[in-house]
Amino acid sequence: MRDLLADFDRLSASGRRVGRAVVTGVWGSAPRPEGACLIATADGVIAGSVSGGCVESATAMEIAEAIARGTPKLVTFGVSDEQAWQFGLACGGTIQVFVEPTVRPEILEEARREQGSVVATVVEGPGMGATLVLRDDGDEGGGLPAGLDRKAVIDTARKALSRGTSATVEIPGPGGLSRVFLEAFPRRPTLVIFGGVHIAAALVPLAKALGYRTVVADGREAFLSRDRFPEADELVLAWPEEAFAKVGLDAATYVCVLSHDPKFDEPALEIALRSPAAYVGAIGSRKTQAKRRDRLKAAGFTESELSRLHGPIGLDLGGREPAEIALAILAEMTAVRYGGTEGREKGGKGEGEQGS
């Protein structure tokens, strides 16, 4: 939903009533995951996607009917569904979509926050539409139907929050099992780049497009200006220790060390590798990386700690231009973020690819 906030604001400002559909279940080869959203007005203006194009028209019609009706509905599209075939769901998958006549205030509030949360919504069973909100600071809000196992909802919501992915679970209730959709709003990831070099300038806009908050830090004032980084969320003129202390490195932080200057790179890596950061990468050739690892090992770093270092940084896509290297870095970060295959062994680049 976060990527649809601007569209929602635009459509709402026009005076239209806006409804929403969110994918709550996926089976087979359906193209969009749980949590994918489509918003639509009663007159058919849409934004977002629940199926990559297959059943968007049918879903928009369902939203228009929900707006007219004023109540939510759980809808299933699949290969055996005549309507799904009619509108093009020929990919062999099945999706379940929760259609609502509005975009609920709690959804908008959590989508606008940078911190993590889960909105648990009853999508099937007594109390359909009832909601509980769990935030990563432990705060809870909302209410569930009487008799629904609140503890079970909170426990499963905590797991969804930890994973950062949405899912539907079955929870015991007074009338049997109720289906509860756990809509995850993960903490917004932060990319911290140390070294305001040409690759960093290419990396920032790509990272912004993928939803990262971007911070560029450097101890050299000439490398750090708004002219060089107009899209960065924050610029920090400082040495690594001060810069990282100011920004804070947590499990939602991705660190790229790009300065090509050992007096910056190695202090930055010493801090980042012993932090909870989700990703730590450093630019440099295989030869440079080997020497760097030897020095870090001599400084007391264990093999386990050193195994967290992605260097040479990025997947080996073969590109050499700054934008191509930036793309390779984002590809590797994405693989780490979602548990994908990284596509290369560590240290798999040629010696000259990332400089000395």
C-alpha cells in the first residue's frame, strides 16, 4: 500500500470515493504476492495491481460494487473460475482478494509510518473487517470479535512483523476457524553509503525507486553536496564512527562502503560488520578484498563476522559504468533482503572491475 499513497491522495483530493483490494492468498503461479494492492474509484479509475494485469478490470468492478454496497467481500480468482479466464488469469495461479469499500484509516496510518507494523484484519468469519494493529514498539490498537483468540492473532502478527511479509492465517473463534489477514508494513529500509563517489551518485536514485531511505556520508566536504546528491534523504559530513552513530545501524540498515580510501573504508567496515546491519558491502577488487580481510582478521574479526562482508560489492552483471555497478549493488541487496540466490560466489569478480 505504501507505493499507492500518492495515488490515493490524488484520487481522494478529486472528491472521489476510493476503495481497495488487497491480495490475501496466492496459490500456484499467480504473479503478485500477498499484500499487493489495487485501489479504484466507483467510476473505474485505478492504481496499483493485484495480478500483474490479469484480473485488474474484474477487481475494479468488485471495488465499485463494494463502494455501492458499503461492505467488504472476499473474492477468489483462479484457473477454474470462468470470470478469471474471461479477464485473462491464464497463468495457472489462484488468488484471493479482500475487497473493501474504503481504504481504512488504520491502513493509511501504518503505510505512512517508517517504523514497522502489522494490521491484522478478519477477512472471513464472524466480525469480517475487524482489525488489530501491532507495532514494532509493542503498541497495540484496534479490536477483534468477541471469542476470537487475541493471543493467537498477536503471536502470528509478531511473526509476520519479524519476517516483514504478509500472510493469511486461520485463528480459532466462536464459530470455528476465522481467516485473518496479516498485512505487514516492514520498517522502511535505510541505505547508508559511506563515500560520496560517482557510483554513490548513481546508487541513490535507484535505491530511492526501490523504497530505501538514503543517507550519504563522507569525511570529505568536496564529495558531499546537494548538487551531487539532490535526491538523498540525508547528507552526513563526518568520519565513519560519528556518521554511523548519528544514523544508527539496525537490522533494517544496508551499508555500502564506497570511498576507495582505507582511512575511511576500514573504520567503516569495523563498525558495520559488528552492527546488526542487514547488508555490508565494500567496493574494491578481489586483490584489495583479500588484503582487507587479512587486516580485519588481524584486528580480531572472526570468519563468521567476515562472512557478512560482500566484497567485491554487487552481483557480477558484467557492467563497468557507475549506473551498471549501482544496479549490481542493488541486485545483491535485493537478493539479501528477500533471501534470493545471490548469483555468484563471494569474491567472484575480476581484479580490475572495481578498482584497486
